[in-house]
Amino acid sequence: IWATVLAALKSALGKNSFSSWIEPLEFKELVDGVAVFDVPTNFIGNYVSQNFGDQILYHMNNLGQEVQRLQFRVPSQTRPTAKAKATSKAAEPEAGSGAPLDSRFTFDTFVVGKPNELAHAAARRVAEGGPVTFNPLFLYGGVGLGKTHLMHAIAHELKLRSPELNVLYLSAEQFMYRFITALRERKMMDFKQLFRSVDVLMVDDVQFIGGKDSTQEEFFHTFNALVDGQKQIIISADRAPGEIKDLEERIKSRLQCGLVVDLHPTDYELRLGILQSKVEVYSAQYPELQIADGVLEFLAHRISTNVRVLEGALTRLFAFASLVGREITLDLTQDCLSDVLKASDRKVTVEEIQRKVSEHYNIRLSDMIGPKRVRNYARPRQIAMYLAKQMTSRSLPEIGRRFGGRDHTTVMHGVKRIEELKALDSQIADDLELLRRALQE
Ligand code: ADP
Ligand code: MG
């Protein structure tokens, strides 16, 4: 079977990529839906997984193997870790021809908070089935905020409620890959037939087709055919439809004609809620482990980039604590996660903050620092002061000096004002989270 996959990959990838990346792989075994490969280096493993993973999965499944996941290992590093055990029960086999769904991504495991409540409500509504309400449902938001999770949750729920429904979930990349394969193998009829016969089509990370002209064209036709046939479409992307690069106008406008909802950056409460719900799962897995008060709060505070990083940190923490057989204390957390914490702790300068904030509000840096007191400049200035106070270790007088020599009481007033506004104005709260995230990356 691997030989057949190899042949298919060779023609799909071309000789060069094939001999650099695929030939070094040594197929070892297929257990519980996980295909295991030996690779010479971790780098090759990671590269292959990121760039060719979907194709390898696709070909293996095409040949009747039920493979949900690929695992690449360097032969000398094959000791199983607690972490590998914890994650190996991820995906479940999937009938039909979509990408596999992660069985953990359900509505039950999705924690709802202010930043995602709209997206969640819309997803719920669509998952209830019945007459098509919003078409398409377009979910967008930054990396790791739960788009894929929500899409899988919709698919699970629809299948539970109406097992006869033909629900097809796949990434835009897989859509393109199948389209190109169909073209090459002269199987466009099959392709069209497949995509035109679904009841619900979900395409994840649609920003991927930006700049891919023929794929866009085909996507557009598929989209229209399904909408005309009253079939539900659900799309996700990392940004709003209008902001996807190199996407045809007619597609942008099509994508906007249903309901567009965004997942906002997480806030502290949501992060804490997610951690608490994950800890419940881990506590069942590692009943012997204790977690000290304050650890979750600490993590929710310090890791604000995205949920995937947050989850990864927790997984590591539990694996580590179970290896050393100790309670999860703040000290242990800091030891075990020092690299993650350092990364999310990147030193930010007042100047960077000023630059980002003025970009964000579309004003000139000189106006932010300058003397003008009109609100257009004053508000961003206060936001920058607030972030400078929060994200750097500069004192109020030092911050004042960097804002055109302002007095420390001015800075203090600005910081206070934003603190008040943050509680009242969700737009400001969102802007702050967004800026903070951008600055940390
Ligand atoms: P995206 O597709 O937006 O990049 P994912 O849906 O893959 O993000 O989410 C990344 C990880 O974070 C997943 O493991 C997912 O389960 C988890 N996650 C994200 N948001 C939530 C949430 N609100 N509740 C529980 N888990 C979440
Ligand atoms: Mg995703």
C-alpha cells in the first residue's frame, strides 16, 4: 500500500520534492488509525507533516486504509511519552470523503465566553438543522481561537441529529488538492458530483484559496450550486471576507451574503474557563495529580496568545508532573514552562507600543506623541499609555517622558481612563486584547 501511495505522491509532487522529502520516510506500521513513519530528522518530519500531511492522509485513505493521523519519529527517539498517550485518542474514523473529525471538538467541550458567544450561538443554530437560516455561515478569527473546533462541533451535532445528512468537512487546501487531482485524472465529473451532492459543505481556512485562480473559480461554482439548491454552507477563515488577499470580488460578496461572525481574541475569563474545563479532563486521566491554587490563574494571565498554546502548556505541565510525581505548583509551572512563558513574555518597548497603536488607529506617530489634544489623538494616546504601563516595566514618569515629555499625572490619568472605558466599551476591550496580542507576537 505504501508503494502505491509513493507512486501517487511522486507524480503529484514532482521529482525534486519527492526525493527530498518523501523518499527519506520509512513507513513502519499502522496502528489504531495512526500511520507511523521513521524519519532521519525532526525537521524533515515536521516539514512533511505540515506540507504533505494532508496529501499522504488523503492517498492512504483513498486506498481504503483508515488513517486519521500521521506520526513521524526519529528512530532513536521512540520512547513513548505520557503526552503521546494523551493525544493519541484524537480523531475518529469518518465515513464518506471529508477530512476526519476530531472527536474531542464538540459543543460540550467548547467553553463559551464573551469573545466567542456570537460565533457559538450561530454555530449552534446552524447545527440544529432544519430550514437553512444563514447561508453561508462565515466564521472568522485569529489562529487558535476555535474556528475548527466549532466547525467540527457543527458536523458532529448534525450527524447526531440527522444521520442521513451528507455532511462534508474539509480544509480549503484539501478542496484545492482534490480539484487539481480531479483535473489531472480527468475526473471532474466525479468531483462536481461529489461536491454538488452534499447537504452541508464546510470549508475550513478558506483564505488559502486567495491567489489560486482556478480553484477559486471552481469554489465559486460549487458554492453557487449549493446555495441554489438550498444546501447549508459553513466557511471559516482567519480574517473577514473582504480582507482575504487575492480573492475575487464576486466571491467576497458571495461569502458576505449570509451571516458573518468573528471570534474575538480570548479574554482572561475565557482562558481561565478553558483551562478549568481541560483540567477536569486531565484530572480523570491523572487522578493522582494535584494542582495548587493559583496555577490556572497564573497561566490564564501569562499566556494570552492563543488557546492552542494554552492547551499545549497544560498538556506539558500534566505530563511533566506525572513523570516527576509531584504536585503542580507555581514553581513547577514556571520551571516546566519557562520557554513558553518567556516567549509570551517578550519584552515590548514603549516605542513599539506607540507604533502599533498609531497604526491601529490610523494616526501618525508624531500626532500620538505630539501636543494635540483632540480626541482622535488623545484616545489612542491613552491606550498606548495604558499598554505601556501594563506591558513594560517603565514607571509613569518614564512613560510620560516618551510621550513628548508629559507629566506622570497625565499618564496616570490616561491609564485610569482606559481602565474605566475597558469595562464599559467592548470595542475598546477588544482593541486592547488585539493590540496586546499583536505586540506579543
Ligand atoms: P482555529 O481553527 O481557530 O485555529 P482551533 O479550533 O483549532 O482553532 O482551536 C485550537 C485549540 O483550542 C483546539 O484544541 C480547541 O479545542 C481549543 N479551543 C479553542 N477555543 C476553545 C473553547 N472556547 N473552548 C475549548 N477549547 C477551545
Ligand atoms: Mg483551524
